[in-house]
Amino acid sequence: MEQQKILLVGAGIAGVALARHLDKRNIPFEVIDAGKNHSSRIAAGLINPMVFRRMAKSWRVDEFLPYAKQFYAEATTEWGQTYFHPIPIRRAFAHQQEYDFWVKKQNLEEYQAYLKPLDDSDHKNTSVINTYGTGEVLNAAYISTKQLLDDAFKWLQQTKRLRIEKIQYKDIDPQNATYKGEQFAKIIFCEGYHGLENPWFNYLPLQATKGETITITSEDISNSESLNRKCFTLPVKDTIYRVGATYAWDDPTLHTTEAARSELIGHLQNLSSCNFEVLDQEAGIRPTVLDRRPLLGKHIHFPALSIFNGLGTKGYLMAPLLAKEMTDFILNDKNLDREIDIQRYHKRLL
Ligand SMILES: Cc1cc2nc3c(=O)[nH]c(=O)nc-3n(C[C@H](O)[C@H](O)[C@H](O)COP(=O)(O)OP(=O)(O)OC[C@H]3O[C@@H](n4cnc5c(N)ncnc54)[C@H](O)[C@@H]3O)c2cc1C
């Protein structure tokens, strides 16, 4: 008898990463995507192993980063494009305390892969407006997000596993995992911020966090590093750079705003004395979670329905390994890490 397919709803980085894992294990699946992506495509794709606010390593980065490298390298082997591009991040310290934290941590074993010990050249660095000094973050990278999603769509289309349509929840029977009457083994929702509307998972504390970036042209900004303080710069091509990103919790629209543009221009002018011209502006919506941990797991009453969401600001770092953990959970009943398992919110349903 033919094995029933798993249905993935959404083909952002969450859905694509899951699709790659199911494919690897020869599990039949189909992806349905509305064809409009407002997060994974807009994302600059930066992979920053540090959280500067606390001058601490990003959560589980020692596991996520090597796994992500391998995941994107495998996609390169298969699809012929390079997606993972190493680039150092030049942090311009925001205040004396940041410098002090860096100095304290730079020689600790667990930070050696990420914080380059400061030397005189960091102090004298002129690529940024430098009051408290600068530091170089190692093992940072960025992903060519649009290219990756385009190639993933091509792969899914060529293997006849992609349908472009917006799923209406009324067409799903949650008890039997059918969609428009068609039976699936499981349905996994990878809907990004649209998950807010999902009638089976809308008890989870998912938030829509709008972000905007601008694209600039500049002849005199550093193109060998991503500069960072209050905003980041990311070299795109020749004299073109992305600058991002803003955070807004009270605007669920996808319009670009004058306020975000001025904010980013102001941050860039405080970070670098380069001359630049703004060419473009984009807006997207991140699926963030109150406790800053992703949302993975099965519905408590409808076990054929699962969710893979809440990737927040670090989707491109976390999705590859989390998709593996989700696959192990779905197929082999392997427990999810308690920090990401939606069981932590089940009392909201009882
Ligand atoms: C401005 C900005 C900058 C960012 N920068 C970075 C960065 O530098 N690095 C980083 O790692 N992350 C960054 N992010 C965050 C990153 O974009 C997210 O973590 C990630 O894209 C979330 O992926 P996702 O697949 O969960 O959601 P999405 O990318 O939103 O994908 C969800 C998909 O589901 C589909 N869908 C939803 N509902 C339905 C339905 N009912 N029927 C059919 N299809 C449906 C949608 O069409 C969409 O394609 C940034 C985000 C923004 C907005």
C-alpha cells in the first residue's frame, strides 16, 4: 500500500528545511504555500553567533551553527548555488560596558570560536564611528535568502511536491488529517506569522514583529565586514548594501514606513561616516514568541496536527537543526527539547 503523505503548510525557511529532511528519509510529502512570503524572503539572512545586548553566545549556537553550515552546503551540492557566505561582523561597542564584557569573555574557551581577542587594530578601526572601540565576531555568515527560496521552490515544483494556494482552515478536518477530503499522515503548520490565525494553535503566544530594511548604494563603506551597532550593514553586490532592521510590535501591515526609513538612516549615520543613497526599502513580519523560543510540537487534542513556528529573528541559523529535531519527533517519537516543545503552553488549553 502506498505510504500516506505528510502535508506541510508553508514554504518559508521552516517548511523548506522540513521538506529537505523528509526527502532525505524518503518520506512522501507535499508542500502547500500561498505564494506570498513576507519573512524568509525579506530576511537579510545574517547568522550572528552573538547576542550583543548581553554580550553572550546565541542560544544553542554551538549546535545550530555547524549543522546549518552542513545543511546549506548540501543544498549547494544539489542545486549548484552557494547560499552560505562567511563574513565577519564588526561590532562597534555601544558603551564602555560592552567593551569590558568583551574583554572578560574573549579568552574564555566557550567564546574563542566567536570573539576575536581585541588588539590595537580593533581600537583604531576607522570603518565605523568608533568611541568605545570595536571587536570582530568570528564564524558569522549570511545566507542568500531569495536565491535559496527560489531554488527550493524549483526543486519542489520539479518533483511535483508543491501546490501554490492559500489553505482555508475550514477545508481541514483536524481529527482525520484531511485537506479538501484528501487524507494525509500528518499536517505540519509552518506558517510563520500567519500562524496567529490558525484555529488549532492560536492559543500559543506567537507575535507578529514587523521588520524593515533599506537597500543603499555607497562607494566608501566597508565591504569586507558586516558593521553593527543599532543597525547592521550587509554587502550585497558591488556598491549595494542592505541595512537593517527595525522592530515594531504594533503594526501588522506590510507597508514600508517613513519612520523606519528615518530610523535606519539615523542609525547608519551614527555607525559610519560613509556617503550613501537609499535605493529601496522592504518590510516583512517575523514570527516571534514571548519567551524567545521556537514553537514545535503536536496539538494536544489533534495529534495529527503539528506546528513548526516561532523562529523569530534567527530562522536561518536555527531552522536546519530544528527541522531535524522535528522530523525525529514526528517520525520516531523522539522527545523535543523542553524549551521548544509547545507542551510548555498546554495549560493554556486545559
Ligand atoms: C526585516 C527582517 C529581517 C530579518 N533578518 C533576519 C536575519 O538576518 N537572519 C535570520 O536568520 N532571520 C532574519 N529574519 C527572520 C526570519 O525571516 C524568520 O526567522 C524566518 O523567515 C521565519 O520563517 P518561517 O518559515 O517560519 O515563516 P515565513 O517565512 O513567514 O513562511 C511562512 C510561509 O507560510 C505560508 N503560509 C502561511 N499561511 C498559509 C496558508 N494558510 N496556506 C498556505 N500557505 C501559508 C506563507 O505564504 C509563507 O510563505 C528577518 C525577518 C525580517 C522581517
